[in-house]
Amino acid sequence: TPSLLIEVGASNENKAHQDVRPLEFWRLNSHRFPVLSPIAREIFGIPASSGSVEQVFSTATDILSAKRNRIKPCLFQSLLFIKKNYKWAK
């Protein structure tokens, strides 16, 4: 959407101070970036673990089955992205 593109451009121009943590930055600037802020807070709030990697491999196995072994890499990547990010599109 146009507002999202404007926010992305503005956020790229805005340089955060090195001492500001990412979650704090997005909380403090939520009024300036009403679309990006909730997305960034959700992403930066994800704990680092191997569990998410295992989930992606499991999803990839579901997509790339014996019956779909000739799928092109670009299509595979797109299907994996859609399957893992479907909830954000709602």
C-alpha cells in the first residue's frame, strides 16, 4: 500500500542511536510508523531458537514431497514464504 511504502522510506532515512534497542525504537516511534511498528515488534519479539528453523524444514518437507519433486526453486521458495507468512496477509 502507498502508506506502507512511505513508512518504509521514512524508516530507512531515520537512523537510530546505537544505544537504542530495536524493540524500544519501534515502541518509541509507533506514532510515526503505525503500519511497520506492530510488524517490527512482532518480528523482534521472536526468541532466537532452533525451533523455528525446524518448523521451516518441516513445512518445506510438506511442500516438496515425492509427488512434487520437480517443482522449480523459485516456486518452492514462493510457496514456502506464503505458507509461513499467511497469517500476516489476513
